[in-house]
Amino acid sequence: MADQQPPETPPSAPPDESSKASPDESGATPEAPSGGPVADGEFEIGDTVIAKIAHAACCEVEGVHALGGVTSRALSSLRVADTRTQGVTVDLRGGDVVVDITLVVTYGRSIPEVAQACRERVRDRIEATTGLAVKAVNVVVSDIYFPEGASGAESGQT
């Protein structure tokens, strides 16, 4: 009787589907706090990552001289810091992203056109890279840059 096996148990059910992402009442798959699908775990995209994407996107726009206000740019030159987020703040709530950008526009460029180009580029880059919905991109032009030593060069005076 040494060959006797314990009584057969019913075949095990497939893995517990409740531990995996399942559609809610609307049929949508639940999402992580930062918008990532929950399947075998969660992922989160940090504010700093989104800020760096926004910063890089703005730097691609012609007419953007720098990001950040006069004070923040002066302070960053005194300390060793990652300037790839300078001039950008991100508010990430419930999968919606709100980005605030402070920039310096090159003299001779249309400020409204540069601001709009930044808004569009930032929205496109963040949504394409992260999959998150961008609710708003707010742009503040804090200064104007006069190239080649033109009068009023970045004095911060009006």
C-alpha cells in the first residue's frame, strides 16, 4: 500500500483573476495613481520625470531662450543642481497632469506664438511618452532675452 496516493483533489482553478486587473463596471482596466495599467503590479511616473520631459520639449521650441525666472536661473548658477527641471512645476492628480512653465523668450519673437508652441509641444511629448492626460499647460513669460548685447539685456527691468 505504499503506492497509495492521497485522495484526488479537484483540479485547481485558474489563477485567481481577482488579483489581476479586471475591468470595472465601465469596462475600463483600473489604473495606477499615475495612469499606469495595473496588471501584474503597479508603476508610477514621478513628477520629476514629467518635468524633465516638459523642459526638454520647451527647449526644442524656437524663440525659447531659457526656462525659469531670473532669480531661479541666478540661484541655479551658484549651486550644482539638475537644471533639466528648472522653470517647470508639475501637479499630478488622479492621472491628470497640470504643468506650469516659466520661460524667457528671445527678443523679436512673437510671445503668444512661442507660448502656444510650448504648450502644444509639452502636451504632445508628455502624452506620447507617458500616456497620461495633460489637463493644462500654463505658460508664464518672465523675461525677454536681447541677443548680442542689445539694450535691456536680461536686466529684469521693464
